[in-house]
Amino acid sequence: MTTEAGEGAVELAARRLERALALLERRVAKQIAEASDGADGAFEHDRARLAAALDEARAREKELEEAGAAASAALSRAIAEIRATLGQSALGEAEQA
């Protein structure tokens, strides 16, 4: 084999290697892009799920606040009735004495 033939074979092998590397780089870039798209979709899904959970928690918080206000009002009325009853009892005892 002559030197020129050897150099030609090396150049041919180098070009084949460069094409193979370029193809590999394109495939890796494509896979990275696909994985990134999947991650973005998963992120959006998680974000939507968390937003829905937050909305539910806020609605529940509002319900609990309303229930607490209703319980407080009922307790205030009960205290007023007890005080009124005790006041009338005290007046009745004072009148009997």
C-alpha cells in the first residue's frame, strides 16, 4: 500500500467519523429536546394540580371561617340568654326577699 493510498483511507475514515459524530449529536439534541418537552408538560401538570389544590384549600378555609362566625354568633346568643335568665332569677329572688 502506498502512502497516498494510506492517506486517502485515513481521510475517508475521518470523514465517516465526522458524519457519524454529527448524526450522533443531532440524535442526542433531539432526545434532549423531547425530554425537555416532557418535563415542561409534567411541570405544567404539577402546577395545575397544585393550583387546583390551593383553590380547594381556600374554599375550605372560607367555609370554616363562615362556620366559625356562625358558631360565635350562636354562642353569643346563648350567653345573652343565660345572662338574661340569671338576671331575671336574681330579680325574682330580690323581690321575694
